[in-house]
Amino acid sequence: MNNKVKNVNVDELKDRLVAINRVTKVTKGGRTFTFAAIVVVGDGNGIIGLGLGKAGEVQAAIAKGVEAAKKNLIKVPVINGTIPHEQTAKFGGSEVLLIPASEGTGLKAGGAMRPVLESIGIKDVLAKSKGSSNPHNLVKATIAALAELRSAKEVAENRGVSLNVVFKG
């Protein structure tokens, strides 16, 4: 399954800072501080990208993260503000569970999962994080779960049947 996005207007993408981490390297000359920023970009209509930027200053780290995120965008099926089906994914010690919710439920997600889901444009979903709450792994697990989502239309095309057959099971 290849859901990489090639042609997107990068001006429409909005970036969100998920986490920032100060890293200290101790040398014989003293301590050197650098910053690592996890950034997600999305258009609010099913396109999401993740980037990690590292630099000596916070703003430079964020800018590098945004540029990295714009280079690896994926398309996620969003149907009426929610996801098409339940999905789990694991990355490192983090495991996420995404469940579609009815309209008006809201975005029930915490930690590093919330900015990822908001950037895509999902309004109603139940999300549960199990295991590690490390932002790096949690964001990557969430994006892995979203990348595995398939719409009913996609399933019907892959199987070579009509939509009615997909819904009847």
C-alpha cells in the first residue's frame, strides 16, 4: 500500500509543534545544549507529515522539523470527520488504538496523539495510548495506524467488487 503524496500545495500546510527536547552534550570544554523538535504538518483534509529537527536554537530546530515533515507526506482517508474503521499500531514501546466515533463526540485523544489527529482534520475519534508515552514513539505509532487505514471505496477497488459487497461483508 503506497499512500505517499506527491503534489501538494505546501502553502496550505499548517505546522504544529508536538514536543521539544533539550539535549546536553558534556565535553571537556563544558556543556553544549542543542534542541530536538518533533513537528507535524497537515492540511486539515487528510494529509499529514512528520519531521524531526535538531539545531542549536529552538526556532531553527522547529524550522528544520517543518522542512523534514513536508518531505514525507501521506494521505489518510477521513470520512465525515472521523476514520473509516478501528485501527491499532505499535512503534517501539508505544501502542495506539484508534476507534471511529459518531458526530459530536469530539477528539478524545491525549498526549502527542492529539496534534497529529488535529492536523489531519479528524474531529470525532476515540484514541487510546498503551505502553510508553514517549512523544517520538507515540507520534510514529499514530501515523503508522493512520497510514494503514483504508476507505470502503479502496477496499472495493482492490477486491474488484462493488461497494455493496464490501458493506454486506
